[in-house]
Amino acid sequence: MTTIVLAHPTQKHASFQVFAIYDAPDVHRVFASEEFAVRDEAERAAREMMEEFEADHFRRVVEVGERIG
């Protein structure tokens, strides 16, 4: 199973991060990690990764209390 993750900036990390996670019973890998300063670029990269890696899931990670949108 492949999941694409878009992580929003936090106090500890000031940029958007997009990465892929491959998770199988005996294999756990993070790959294709990229960082972006602009949200639109991160969103576009996440969509492209969804198609490129034929991902099963998409997950958005935000800091507690952050507004999305």
C-alpha cells in the first residue's frame, strides 16, 4: 500500500513536505520526499505523486489548531 502525505508547516519545520510511504507486512519505506515554500506547489506535487506512484491513500498532516484553507 502506498500513501502520499502532505505535511503543512509547523513551528519546528517551516516548509510544506510531500512524501510517499510504502507499507507492506515486512517492508516500510519513505521515498520521494520533497519540500516546498508555497502551498500550491506542494498540492500540485502531491497530486502528481498520487498518479505517478498509483497511491492507495492520501493523508494531510496539520498541526493541532491550524486552520486549513
